[in-house]
Amino acid sequence: MKKLTSRIDKERLLLGIAAPVLAVVAALVVTALVILATGKNPGAAFSDMTTYGFASDSQVYILNKATTYYLAGVAVAIGFRMNLFNIGVDGQYRLAAFVAAVLGGALAVPGWIAIPLVIIAAMVTGALWAAIAGVLKVTRGVSEVISTIMLNSIATAIIAYLLQPGKLARLEQGGTVVSTKPLPSSSYFFTIDAGPAGELWGFIVIAVLVGIAYWFVLGRTRFGFDLRTVGQSESAASASGVSVKKMIATSMVISGAVAGLIGMPTLLNDSHAFSNDFPTGIGFTGIAIALLGRNNPVGIALGALLWGFLERTTNHLEFQGYDKEILGVIQGVIVLCVVIAYEVVGRYGLKRQQQKVGAELAAQAAAATKKQEVA
């Protein structure tokens, strides 16, 4: 039986590697066909993407983008591990970034005090906004999908109302941009000088720490075990003494707290203010990245890097005469191929395990029968 378990583990590892490889190959084939349909050469497009994507300035850009995307992926993945679909990450991070920007612009304290306060304010805002959906689910049975979608709209309306001159914002850049009061330079997060390639955002360190905490809490603590148990079977978790409602509410709060960090790389390392052109839609990108990474911290990191790479290189393709919609096509195809590949490989792996276990049990039964006959 130990040998059987070892063989199953090895096969599971191989299947785990085969799934993303199959997805990438399928995505490349479909993308090549799409580019061919536009009358362009896919080989030249892929070559240009590779050359441009591995340039030093592109690498810095990709890492900066991946920092934000990684935090979004982790925020979504926390809900996924609980079998919850926190589609409200987008509203949570934007409202959190807005509140943090207003607070940061109003603070008149040293940076070593202001920066932690800004980050904490963002996390608390995101957690509280997500908690609304969690409370509605455990007390009234409201689907988190519906409640978080509505909360996204409410967050957008609140920001639009407060982000006006005379309220919590003012006109900038000749009256074309409305933004909050800029953060003082002492409240800027540190950057890493990469020479001519630009500056690497220091918030990447925080993203790495979040990833380590995500891995440790979910994989090495009782709380993480309970959370995963509830996600797999609420009845089994309840029978073992786990409070399902408490775990649902707690996971939504944690997911919202991480969502509050999504806008911090942009706020503290780049824009230093919240304006009407602050990045939007990153919460929905996080859903795709969490799916790509299969809720694994390393997988999410690879998905975030891939997303940043595609964004950088496909935008460059537009200047080379390719259609600008190529980015959306590639992203959609990759997500679709990943979902299909993991499902196909997962079913194949389950079937193989069942066959191996059946064969092993049959062999053991035959051996026992033969032993009885000899006796």
C-alpha cells in the first residue's frame, strides 16, 4: 500500500505539471490562429513579445504590475479556499485606497508613522466593506456574489460623490484631473533603483510577506485547516465542531483586508494620490489570476507575472500594427484553457487513481485467496 501511495503521489505531481503546460500550449495555438485570422504573422508577434518583454525596463514594469496583481489574486483566493466568490474585491480595494489617500494627505506626522497608518486604514476599510457581505450571508443567507456586486456599485457611488472639488478632492493638472490631497514626500514608500530600467516599487516586499502569511496560515495552522474544511464540506466541518458561520464571516473579513492592500503599491509608490484615473478593474483581474494559480501562493505569483508580461508586450504589439484587442483575446483564451486543462487532467488523474487502487485491492484479494487455498 505504501508503494501504491508513492506512485499515486508521483503521478499527481506529474499531472499537476502537465495541466499548466497543456493550458499554455493550447492558449498559444488558439492565439496564433486568432492572429492569423487578422492577417498577421503569429511567429513575428510572439518573437516581438519575447524580445520586448525581457528588456530590462519591461521587467521592472512587469514586477511592479505583478505586485498589485498578486495582492488581488491572494484576496480572491482566500474566498475561493472557503468556496466563497468574493467578486467585490474591486470595490473593496478602490474604497480602501480612497480612504487611505484622504488620510495620508491629511496627516502631518513623520513618514514612519504615516505609512503604517495609511496601510492599516486601507486594510480596515477593505475588511469592513467585505464584512457587510459576510454578515449578510451568515445572518440572512444572501449570496456573497449578489451582495458584493451591489457593494461594488455602492463603493463607486461613494467615491464619485466624495471625489469632487469642495468635498475631499481638488482640481489638478490645469483642471483636468480631480484628486485627493497628495501625500507628503515623507509618506512615500521606498523604491529600489534599477538604473536606466526605472524604479522597482518597494511594496513588492509587502506582497511577498502577504504570500508567505497566506501559505503559512492556510497550510500550517488550525485556522487554515478549519477554513479549508468548511470550503470542502460545511456539514463535515460542522460535525467536527467548527463554526461554519464564524469561518465564513472571518474569511470574508480577511479577504477584504488583503483587498485593501491592492491599491497601496500605486498610492504609495506611484501616484501618491487618489484621482479619477486611479486604476480600476484590478479586482476582476485578481479572479483570473487566482484561477490561473489554482489558489496556490506560488501559482498566483506566476499568474501575476504572466498577466503583467502580457499587458506589457501586447500593448507594444499595438504600435507594431497589431489589433489592440489582442490582449483581451489572449487573456481570455489563457483563463479558458487553464480551466479546461485542469478539469481534463483532474478527471484523468482521478480515473487513474481509481484504477490503481482497484488493481491493488484485487491483487491483495487474489493473494489472500491463494494463501487460504495453500493452507
